[in-house]
Amino acid sequence: MITFLPVGGGNEIGANCFYLNINGNGIILDCGIHPQKEGFESLPKFELLENKTLDYVIISHAHQDHIAALPFLIKKFPFIKIFTTPQTRALAELTLHNAVSILKKEINDEKFEFYTHDEVDLLIKMINYNEYEKDFLLTSYHQLPEAEVKAAFYDAGHILGSASILLNNNGYKIFYSGDINLTNQAIQSAAILPDTKIDTLILESTYGATDSSELLGWQNEAERFAKEANKILTSGGSVLVPVFALGKLQEMLATIWQLMKKGKLSQVDIFTGGIGTKISRVYDYNRYVVNRIDKEFELNMIPQNNYNQFNSAEEFFRNPSIVLASSGMMIKGTSSYDFAKRFLQQKNSAIFTVGYMDERTPGYLISRSRKGDKISLESTDKAIEVKCEIKNFRFSAHAKREDLISIVKKLKPENVILVHGDEVAIRWMGKEILKTFPGIKVYAAFCGREIVL
């Protein structure tokens, strides 16, 4: 018997963690935290795994909502074997240290034993890694032969090292999309799908509720970005671009530099900093061993100023500049949040958002604001007047909804389980799949609700 149990995520974007029991073989897909929750509330519901067979955890990529709870899972269940791609393992050395430090600040519980940074280093050494499209076996001593699973990673086209996961149990095939993107970005090439029929497809739904007319494609959006940025820069202003340190920073940095080199964007100072700079080095180091648009291109060849070397945001306004700062949703306590408070008061400058914004974040509030509005980034803050320009762009690292439907068409599954999307997104996806492919069974994933396959 094969069962699927969401332990986190499911009908929301965050704390992604899904348990599969395949004839006694217990496999966890991803283990992340929820970026809009704090402390224990941000973790998957590990209590749902009590008394379950647990053998493996396979991580699709190194974003916090897919990997950051891994140390807490391993502390609770220390005998689980971990698998990732080589690039995700390399990125985990940076992201896991960061995640543990954040959670340690949020959880005020003397009885809770936190991972030390030395233990995180040890955990990373425990990670087994496999290249794309190379089979590896998932088996253990207590399992019956019918529980054996053959696994393989497929490039998901989302960020460096991101993978979809194919599981094959005696001919029954399960494909977990993870975060997937079927179009090229500036650095990252589009996803690669397996050339085989799938029995059960576990499919992300991030943009299920988004009209694809709003997603113009990377190159078209880059042209629009350059046009709007030039208006600000040529008038003496600067532009703040909030980005995720992993993925979006590297892609936007490459996009901006390419626009400058082509003469489409004013050549001004570029500011970056923090963990994103270290992640860029991992991108450069792996450029020859992964699918990329241009394997010769290196991020470290782009002239950059480190914003952490300056004591004040006023440095950004001495000359026109572009500031790439994390986090992408301008969450309180991050560089982009601190810089945004100053940019909002600068009438000849701008804040350009470039990706998904959760409705509960300061970034979402700012993205919906216009000049003259009065906003409070936190409930206790005094309202401030928006004096800068606010422009919103969609440089998506996720597949648009028609592309997600095309995955269903190509893989021809009997079952589709929809995850990683809000209720509206999953509803649209489910309705469209049932209308287009009437023979397919569609399930919406909910945390704690088991699906028997």
C-alpha cells in the first residue's frame, strides 16, 4: 500500500514536508520552515510522524521553506538518511547555519536543545548526494523486497541544484515536482521532465491563481525593468530591489548586468551583501556541472559594493545606484526592511519588487502602496508617507499555471496531488485538470490528512 501524508505545507506556501509510505518504506519529501511564522509554529508538525516508518528524507532544493527544518527532523529522528543534489548540499552549508541562528532567537525555551553550528556541520557531512538523472536505491534492512524504491533527481529549473524527484516502486512511479520552472531565467535553464508515464504526480501550485497575462516572461520583464529604472536613475535617484538571497539575487544581478552591458540600463553602482554574496560563489563554482544559459558567465566578475561596509543607507543616495538586498518580502529585521524605511522617504528614488509577496508581509503592503499613501510596516509603528515610486515586476522562478497543466499532459498521471499553493490556486488547478483530463483523480493536500494511493 502507498500513502501520502502532508506534515507541513500542502494548502499553503511554507513548511513544505510530505511523508510517503511505500509498502513500508518511509520517505519524507522536503523539510522546511514557514517564513511567516515564528519558533515552533514555523516547523512542520513532526508529531504526525510518531510511530511511522522513517527511512529517508529527500530535499528538493535549498530554500528555507524546503530545507530549514531538517536539523530539527534529524534531532528527533536521528537514523534517517538524507539525499540531495551536490549543489543543494553545498548551499545547505550556508542556509542551514542561517536558519538555526534565526530559530534560536525565536524559540525561548531552555528545555529545547538547539543544534550548535558544529552539529550543523556534522549534519551536512551526513547528506548523501546524487547527480541529476542518475538512479539511486532507497532500501533498508527491515523492509520487504516490495518496498524497494529506485529514485532519481531531475533538474527543476528553479534555482541552482533544485530537483524534481522520481520514485519508482516495482513499476509504480511517483513524481514530485518540487518548485519547478519550465522557462529560462537569466542564469538558470528550464526544467527537464522524465520521458515516462507517471502514476502519481505531486505538483506545486504556486501560480495557480495568477492570470498568466501578468507573467510577461523573463526577457520582456527585463526590458520593462530597464525602462522604469532609467527614469529613476537618470533623475539622480536610486532603486531598492528586495530579493531572496538564494536564487533571486543571483538572477537579478545577472539580469541587471546584462542590461547594462547591452546599453539598455544606465551603468550605476550595484550594492549587494550578506549571505547572498557567498551563495553567488557557489553558483560560479558549479557553472560547468549544471544546466545554465551561459556556462562561461561568472557573477563575481560583476562590479559590486558591499552594503554591509557602510554605516548608513544614506550612502545609496550619494550617487544613483541599484541596491539588491534580502529578504525578498522585506521581513522585519532584514536588510531590505531597514533600507525600505529610508527609501520610502526618498521622493526621487524607488522600490522595485520582483517576485512573490505573502499578504502578511511588509513587502506586500509596500508593493500595494503608491506615492502619497500613509502606511505602517508594523502595527506599532507610526504611519509614514510614501514619497518614493513603487513598481512591481514578476521575475518568476515558478511555472505559470498553463505550464503546470502541460506537465500533467506530458506525464499522463492517474492521480494528481496539488501542494504548495493557497486555496484559490489549488482550486483553479484542480478544476482545470478535471476539465482537461476527465479520467484523472485530483487531490488537494491538507496537513494531517492522509491520502491512500
